[in-house]
Amino acid sequence: MPHYFDAEPTAVSRPTTVELVLPDVRLTLASDTGVFASSAVDPGTKYLLLDGPRPAPAARQLLDLGCGYGPIALTLAVRAPQATVWAVDVNERARELCARNAEALGLGNVTVAAPDDMPDDIVFDGIWSNPPIRIGKRALHDLLTRWLARLAPDAHAALVVQKHLGSDSLARWLTENGWVVQRLGSRRGYRILDVGRAAFDPAGAAR
């Protein structure tokens, strides 16, 4: 059975368009079968963009982890024109759509990349993600461990996760692994989680 997190989707292509309407941003996005939320912007994604944190004015490197066709990355690019927005996804079709949408919208500050093609020296001033919960707990933990480690010392990640898909257990796991997690909001079964580094004293011991 094909999944949106397959590297090379096998679903027959059926191009369509999706509307993203926010108070400050309105985007018409190309979409297709074989990518996440292909027929409409996912409610969790829209909730994150409505009520989640905005990019800091000084932010220079932002990450949309699991970009799909680009609703988060492109919104970040509009809201933070001074920043480079990295749109990362394993799904080749999703990356192609995101890149096409960025070009069509004239958003030259979006860079689309496969996970293994990301430069190793980039440190992120913020991460936004509707993470692929359905890849399985171990794979999800590995994914978050890999990318959260690239947050700048004072930067945060904003994750939106459905409660019935394990948002509360994910928050516990993150806390147990040294991250500071706060619930920023909850609506219609979705949680927005703020994830930041623990504070450290000069000797390196966590406070």
C-alpha cells in the first residue's frame, strides 16, 4: 500500500490545486496524489499556521520538516522574507510540487531538499512540522532526534500532533530525552507542542 512518506510514490498522478486561506496569507498550491493531504490542507497544518508561533524577525534559517507540497514552508517564506526556508521531505513528488509552488508564487527564499541533501552546517532558528506520525514510533523518534539536534541554542520547534495519534506520549518522550516541551494550544483533537533545549549551567549540567 503506498504512503505519503514513500520516497517515490507509486500512486497514479492526478494533479489538483489546494487553497490555503489565512488572515495574512492566501495561497493556491499545486497538489497531487501520493503526497500528504493532497486534496485539502490538513486541519492540523492549518491550526499550526493559525495559532502556532511566527518566525522571529532575526531568524535566518528556518525548517519545514516534512514539507509536502509546501503549505508550511511557503507561509513561513511569506512571513519571514529575510530568512531562508528549508523545505525537507523524503517524498520526491512532494518536493517537486513544493519547488513548483515556490517558483509560481515568486518565493525565492525557499530551498527544497531531500533529507540527506541538506548541508551539514545549517543550524535552524526555528522548526515547524506536522510530523509523519504514521511512519511508526521508532522512525518518528529517530527523525525528531536527527533534526531537533540542529536547532540553535535558543531556538524552538513547533510541532502539531493529533491527540489520538499520540501527542501526549510524544511530549513525554521528548521530555524524557532532555527537551523542554510546552503545550501551546489544543483544538479539535490537535496539540501544538513547543520544543526547546533545556537550560545548561556553565559546567554543562542541566538545570
